[in-house]
Amino acid sequence: MNPAAPGPFAERGSARDIEEGEAFAPKFDDAGVLAAVATDSDTGEVLMFAWMDATALARTIETGHAHFYSRSRGRLWKKGEESGNVLEVVEMRTDCDQDAVWLKVRVSGAGAACHTGRRSCFYRAVPLGPGDLTGRAMTHVGGAPLFDPAAVYPGGSKPDTGAPND
Amino acid sequence: MNPAAPGPFAERGSARDIEEGEAFAPKFDDAGVLAAVATDSDTGEVLMFAWMDATALARTIETGHAHFYSRSRGRLWKKGEESGNVLEVVEMRTDCDQDAVWLKVRVSGAGAACHTGRRSCFYRAVPLGPGDLTGRAMTHVGGAPLFDPAAVYPGGSKPDTGAPND
């Protein structure tokens, strides 16, 4: 398949159609994916960032549960398939040029979107301001883990792969 | 330059260091960029999604104003350089594997992050549920434009390039 093909979605029209129109015609990159960001529908906290191919996007829309594409594992991935931390999509939006989606979600199960057990993957703040960048120490701001990854993922955690566990 | 080189940032350590440590060691992809999402620091609304190379990330941290890398134009891009809609970064976070950043921002100028003049680039909602995906009509939920793009960008709007105007 041409990775940039629209899959089950509409062909893209004119630039004006894409920006101002009502037709959903998502744009996948050369690798066949688009960017997806999930936020907590109550608090607005960014919970995670991941990728969707056409199948993951279609499955998300059809089921209301967030699906992604794992680039490292090369497969469709339903968030929460192992951990039970399913993301129930309350609202989905796309951006001006339709190459990214924003999911407002409620997290099922332990309520943790991150494979480290934390509510959000974004649990560390980077200090701003001039000065050395190599020794910039972050601050943990995300709170304690809500589950034990070692117990939830018997196969072991898979950090630094670009594909968080489930 | 090797696009995946860390630039002015720390070399990446072990998987445990990357996930649990305090050292900021961002990961750039093969094209030399990482994903950046900006949200309104007051409301949590997702305002825009864009890319940063090492220079854009360093400049953002050092100045507190969001900088991105325009893939289509192949250059560093200070958000608001044309429109005045600068993004003042209130807090920056990174995720578990440090290949994405979340900026909580205040928008200067007209208060619009989108080159279409709207507050957020995510101004259309995609209906969820089973059924045909090619004819899925979106709903405009983002409100009216806060500025006139034709007046602000004399060179014309550049839709559908993956690089919104400034």
C-alpha cells in the first residue's frame, strides 16, 4: 500500500477545502502515520503522544477507544490492551492541515496513560532560561505511579523504543 | 550534521536514566526533529502541533519563546515572527522516552496560534462512531478567527504545507 494513501478516508481536496471545509481528509506522512496527542478531558493535562496509521485512526473513530501504530513493533496497538488503561475518546479534533489529531480522553483501569505507571507520560519539567543545556536537570512533577509496571507487563517494560507498553 | 546527534544537549544514557532520571537528553528522529505540542496554560486547550530540531528546542529553552523547525521551508521558525502571536512558554515538559515535548503557553498579540486566525489549530471535531469514513462531516467548534490572515501575512497564506505561517 502507498503509505500516504488515505485508506478508508476521503481524498484530500483543495487547500481551502482542507482548512475550511467539513470533509475529514487526514494526511499521513511518508511513513503512513500522523501525530496524535491525548489530553485528559477533565483537566486538559497532556497524557501521551503517539502515532496513528490509517487503520489505527479508523479503529479509533469507529470504536471510540484510542488505537495507535507502534513504529518499533510495526503493528496496530490498542492502548490498554495489556494494562487495561484504555483511553475512552470523548472528543476528537483535527488541525488546520489535517495531519494531526487531538483526543480528549478518559483513562480506564488504573487511570494511568504512561507505561511507567504514571498518569501522564509528561511527568518531568525542563527548566527554562539561558545557560548550559547539557547539564539541565529536570524536575519530577507528575506524581507517583498508579500501578507497578513489573506486575502489569510480565514481558518487561520496553522503554526508549518509541512504543510505550500498550 | 548527523540529524540524530544531540546538538547542544546531553548524550542519552541507559533506558532507566532516560525514563526515571533528571538529565534532559532529548531524542531526535532520523530527520533530526521531535514532536512538540502547545497547550493554553490556562484552559488546557491544545493550540498547535509542530516540530523542533535541536536548534529550535535550544532556542525555546533559552528564550522562553516557542521556536519550531519548518520541514517544508527547511528553516528555524520563531512562532509569531510575522504575526506577533508569540508563544510565551510557561512550562515545558518531556515524555517518558524524551522524544516529545509539551509546552504550556500564553499567546501574545491577537491571541491566535493558528495561521487561519483562530485561537487553536484544532477547530474542527470529527464525529465518532461506526459507519462510512469517507463522508464523515466535521463540526466547526473553534470559534471565529481573531485576525485576518490576508492582512497579517502579506505573502499569502501557506496552507497544507505542514508549516503553518509563522
